[in-house]
Amino acid sequence: QVQLVESGGGLVQPGGSLRLSCAVSGSTFSNYVMGWHRQAPGKQRELVATISSGGTTNYAESVKGRFIMSRDSAKKTVYLQMNSLKPEDTAVYYCNARRVATGLNSWGPGTQVTVSS
């Protein structure tokens, strides 16, 4: 079973940048589509971005042009570079791994991102 640990969250001013990391262990990295989701207080968890084992990315409309997701297979780590951050990006960000063969999802514990002046 895959284990996920996020890092890199924090407090940033509007217009600033943060880079989130998600370290993957316990399984073959290439067997998974990786994703970032977020959940703001009082709202449902929503998909932010995904990346396939081949590097194909997809983004929510709300973050297109501002966020970039990438993966480093050698380090078994995925990243979310977040630029031009807005207060509405404030949320707990979760790393997700979806096993391609079974559709089984695994989640990290989450990391808090707060965008505020």
C-alpha cells in the first residue's frame, strides 16, 4: 500500500508563491496517477490537478495558468508549484494516489495553505 506525506504549506501573502511536495513510498510510483486536491472550511474537497505516469497534467479551471504540477520519478515525489496565490486558494491541500489497475485511492494527511495579508 502506498504512503503519502505532504510538505511545504504555510502562510503567504496574496500574489505570492508556494511549492508543495508529496513524498511517495511503499509501492511502484509509475503505477499511480497522482493528484492534488484541496478542501476549504465549509466546502467540499475539490480536485486541483493531476499528473499521469507519463507526465500528462490536468488542472481545475480556477488554477490554470497559476499552478504547475510535476513529478520526479527518481525521487518518488510530486510537486505543486503555486503562483499568484489568492485568498480563495486558502485550504488544506491533500496529495492523492490513484492506482491505475484498480482505481483504489490513497491520501496523505494534508498540509495547510493560507493566503492572507
